[in-house]
Amino acid sequence: MSGMHEDSCAPEQTRQIRQRARNASKQTASAVTGKPRKHKQAKCGPGQEINGPELFREAADGNELQNQSKAGCLTATLTSDPRVRDSWKMNPDEKMQMLERAGKTKALVLTLVYRDGTTQLDPEQKLTPEVCGLLVLMKNKLDRSAPEDSLEPNDCLVYLKLEHTPAWAQQHTHQSQELFTKDMLLLVLSSSQPAVCYKAKDLLCTALQFYRPELSWKQVAGCRIHDPQVSGWLLDPANPSSCYPELLSRHSKRPRTIPAMGTKKVSQVISGLYSLYWLNMELCFKLQSQGLWRLYSDMELNMISVLAAMESHRIHVDKEALKRTSELLGTKMKQLEQDAHRAAGQIFLVTSSTQLRTVLFEKLCLHERCENKKLPKTVNKQQQSTSEAALLQLQDLHPLPKIILEYRQVHKIKSTFVDGILSCMASKNSVSSTWNQTSAVTGRISAKHPNFQALPRQPLQITKKQYVQGKEEEVVTVHPRAMFIPHDGWTFLSADFCQVELRLLAHLSSDPELLRIFINPQVDVFTMLASQWKGVSEGEVTSEDREHAKRIVYSVVYGAGRERLSGILGVSAEQASRFQDSFLQTYKEVQTFIQRTIQQCHKQGYVLSIMGRRRSLPNINSPDWGLRMQAERQAVNFVVQGSAADLCKMAMIKIFNLVSSSSSLSARLVAQLHDELLYEVEDSQVEQFAGLVRSTMESLQHIDHLGVHLKVPLRVAVSSGKSWGSMSDLNPPTVSPSH
């Protein structure tokens, strides 16, 4: 398979691992001939792991005991099976030979083994269990033979235990074993042979977590482990598989297997590893035949190690400030609830849409006072909506809608951001988000636990009522981003693509008026846009005009209907429709681009981003008007937003490679917020790194090997600060990306 044998890792690292194995073998051989060292018995603390059969009964938690027994059962079955080589039972010479074999094998296929007795090849669970080991299949032939439940001749299956032995219980054999496991992992990560793992990011995160701090994130930077989950998603981004069996059944005619026990479970795992290798071959073939191989090989494959490194880094949080903010927002919600009851003239449940609808439309009859405004209805068109769009249109008619809007805003910030982050922290003063590569159809990265991407950019002003007579109300600023703080001696640095989707719209449409806006890098794009659209001078453009222009252009890009836009702008649907029409009249080529994209999608059944990302839209020729219109909106949105996602991913990869290959740079990517990258940088490197990041990101206007040549320049705004909520603009000198 072309492209599958690219060596992106240093052979020197492999040579060093093998040399270290030889040295370790000599040390261990001499150690095991002497008397074992005596260790003082120590009690396990709350964070320590209990080891040894005699201590097993001391585990307090029943569920943990059950999971340990399941893991122990699977591990025992695996390690007692003659088809599986247990690394703990190998002598020093066998370990050295195994490392040599791993370095020469044709392909490596891997899966993590969990404490509950499952592997990555089993159906997915709601909560990811703790890892206890790793299975490595060393495949001797690069063929596409049918999966078997027994090892093919000359193939080898090794089980590596991934459990730390406490220092007090360690002997030379334990230390030697952990060193061997680490060397095997490094060999896999630095291998030039094809390596395959379903959910490869989890494997890299496990390696970084298990061997912290000895294993640096820079050591996984060059690793290229094929992940069928990623390739399957790339082929069908709108319908990603939830687990390995589902992905396999889509691309294989083999029936789903029922989870087994004992030796049958081992046979099932072996069969699964061969299936995984075959599936990867099949998916790589499909990627090539559909013109997606370069996107996979140059971008998505490299993103796996970028996300693993990002996920392994924890961001410090001011926990006490978060708790104080939660209390303040709770008090504000109670106050707004009382205000809502006073405004309504009755007590009702503020969070209930049904009760709010009764108050707004049956008691206050606000819909009857809406002149020339068509209020949105619920999905079934039976009832008046209490959505944000509806409340925005009603807010000037009565105090209640505005109170409800503020209540919802405060409630969302408290529950989702403040309390949500606190729940992810447990006892630690830091958090790390889980980053998902395969959840968004546009190619965007998503985050959860917590969702950094949803944190509001702007602070919220909270009016704190004073209960002392004569004392004025106090306005308190709440900014969830301000709770995130860098480590001592480090600074946050943010790099944000400026109006990237609008620039892409200018490039894709070649609209002369839109292109002209971006010639002068000093102008405010949306002010100039509003000036052109309204036919007034830039000095006459109000902040409201600028905001309207911004909302209208993105409503065109995202395919938002006039109802949605009317709700956002607080105008009638007819006015919103006129705004959209006049914008498209001013920028005629934008309308041509939209029509051309829809026509191409009708003809081909799919659309492409600037870097070849593909989305199939089966409903584009549907006889159902609603489904067809939705597919047309999705086609235009995908081309613009998918292209923006491509650019941001390329920026992440290029900067990641520059830092990982540098002996001096130490900056860490800590969050990706669609068009914005957030780094943690040593204080002494801020100026240098800011220049490097900006020039690297702006250089993506031209990506020769992917055939990308944008007609407009890319602009990147760089800022830094000692909290994420207090960032100030930087204007660093330009640094060559090759620096």
C-alpha cells in the first residue's frame, strides 16, 4: 500500500532502545542470581495501587475488586494461553530477542486490555475502564488473508502488563520488566513498519500517562499509527461508527461475534487483531480509490499524536475562584427567579417551557402585541415557541422575556461551565479535556469533560443586589476563562485566525468586492463590509451596523433562514430576508458560488473542502423539499467550514512538528477552539514563539503539496496573558517557520 511504509521516526532511537535492552539483560541476569532485596512493608495510601495476592483483600471498593478479578481472569487466560507470550515470564535473552523481532516484523497490530476484562475491540462502554495491559501482534506477512482465531506461522503475540508496582514492592525483576515494556512501547511508537490500533490516540495517551515524566510528549510526536476509526470516519463523516464491531460489520461480511470467556475469549481477541489489520488494509484501499489518501496521510494521521499530546497536558484552574463564582451565580439565579415572578404577577417554574408559555401567551397575550412580527412556533407547529429567538422579539413588549433570557444565560454559565468544570476536577486543581477527532462531520475537533470550546469569550456582568439601605447595586464581572491560569513561569498565548471563514468565502467565490476588502490588512473587515453593503462611509458605520453585517454574512455561510436571523437581530422575518437579499445583491459572486456548490452536489452527490475533505449528502436529490433544502444548506456550509477546519488542523500539525523537533522550544498546545489555538509558553520564549506561530499560520495561504493557494492573505491575531480571561494583544516580529 503506497504511503503505508513512510518512516517518520528516527532509526537512532530504535538503535538506542535495542542497546538499552542488551544492557538491561546483563543487569537483570546478574540480579536474578543473587538474593532478592528485602523491602519494608508499607500501607497503601489513597492514591497508591495495591499489589500482590496477599494485599488483594485490602481493596475497600467492591466494584474495584470485581473489575480487578475480571482483569485478572482475562490476564491469566491470556498469559496462560500458549499462543500468547507473557513478557513477565521472559528471561533477559528472550526479551532482547523480542525487541529485535519487533524491530524487524512486517506489521504491528495493537489493542489495549482493560481492567474489566475487555479490549478496544469490544463494544464501547459508557465509561472507559482503566487500562491494565497491551497486546501486540507481530505480523510477518503484509497480506490480506482472512482473519483467523489462531496465529499464522511465524507471527507472534505478546502481552505487556501496564501496571506500576509501588516502589516499596519493587525488585530488580519488576524494574527490568517495566523498562522492557517501556522499550517495547517506544519501539512501536518509533517503528517504520505499518502499525495499526483502533483508537490509537488512547494508546498514545496511555503511554504518556503511564510513563510520565520519563516519556516526553516529543517522543510520540513522530509516531504514525494507523487508526481504522479515523479512516472509517473520513470515508463517511456523517455516520461514524460507535465501536469496533460496528465499524467491522460495515466493511466486512463476517457476522458479529458474541463476547466469549476463557480460551474462546483469547481466540476472539486473536481473530479481532487479524480483522483489525485486514480492516485497515481495506479502509486504506478505499481512501486511495476515493481520493482521500493524501488528506488521511498528511493530516488526519498526524493529528492523532497532536491530540494525544494535547490531552496529556493538564491546565491549572483556580478552584476557589470557581467555587465563589458558582455561589454568586446561584444567588443571581434566585434573584432573577423572584424578578420573573414579580413581572408575571404569579409564581411559576422558570425552567418550564410549558408554564412560561402559559404566562407569556395566555395570561400576558404578548403575541397579540407583535405588529409585523411572525413569532416562531415549536417544531410540531402547534404552539408558540419560548426559544431565544422568540424571547428576543418579545423583549421590548414586557420585562419578563428579558428576565428569562438573563436567567437562561446565568444558568447555562453556572451549570455548563462553572459547575461542569468543577465536576471534572475532582480533587485536583487542574483539568484536561477529552479531544475527539471523529465526531464532527465538517472535520472540526470537538471537546468534552469539560468542553473548552463552549466557554464564552466575553465576560458576563452580574448585578449584585445590596440589602443595606442606601447602598448602590454592585456590578460583578464573571469570566469562566479567567479561572484558567498557566503554571508558574509560563504564560498563555493565543493565536486566532481572523475572519477565516469570510476569507475562505472570498477565495471560493472570487467576488471582486469581497476580495478588495482583504487587500488592506489594516482595515476592520466587518466595518468595511457594512460600509459597502449600506452604501455609507466607514466613519458612518455604527457598532450595530457592523454587528448586523457580521451576523448576515455568517447566516449566508451557515444557511440560516430568515426566521433564525430575525431572532438573532431582533427584527421581523421580512426585514431579515431583505438584509440577506441586499447583501447577496452587493456581493453577487457569493450567490453564484452558493448556486454552483449546490449544483455540483446535485450532480455528484457530495462536496469537497479545499483540501479534499468529502461529505456525501444523500438527501440532495430527495423528493422531500425540507430534506433537500437542508442538504443544500449543509453542502455550502461544509465547503466553507470544512475548509476552515482543514487550515486549523494544518496549523496545529506544523507548529507541533516545529516544537517537537526543536531542542529549545517547550511550548504546549493546551486547547483548540476551532479558529483559535491556545498554548502554554515559558515566559522567556513568549516573544519568539508568538512570531513563529503567527508566521507559520499565515504561511498556510499556500500549501504546495496539497494544492492550496488562497487568493486572500490569512491574518492571525496573537495575544498573551497570565490567565485565559485577561489576554492582551501581541505584535511579535515575523519569524521564519523554518527557524
